[in-house]
Amino acid sequence: MKEAFRELSRRPDILFVLGYMLFPLLALIFAGLGLWMVLTGQRLAGLIVLLFVTQVFAFSAFWAINQRRKAIELEQADTEDKSA
């Protein structure tokens, strides 16, 4: 299972979906949920969702974008080595 996850975390197409689509969408959804919770009187739970859960998804998006950039650079270096 760990090997399968490692293999998926090195594929640029999977990282594109995670970094540019899934994680930002989840961050936006949880930001709205946290704001709604604060406005309806559940202040502590809403702040936890806003300050923790939303940030986890936001930083996960940055991580996926960075990993995608590294994977693309590694693929380009491999193709240059094969052609030379």
C-alpha cells in the first residue's frame, strides 16, 4: 500500500488534480463551513475548522504543486539524459 501511494505521489497528473483542483476545493468548502458555524453560534468549532482544517487543505495544495514541479523536472532530466 505504501509503495502504491509513493508511486501515485510521483505522477504529475495525479498531483495536478490534487494541487489545483481537489485540495483548494476542499479548503473553500471547509472555509465556508467554518464561517457558517461561527455565524450560527458554534464559535469554537467554527474557529477550529477555519484555523486548522482549512489550513491543512491549503498547505496540502502547496505541497502537491511543489511535488508536481519536482516530478516534472525529474522527468525532463531523465529524457535529456536518454537523448544525450
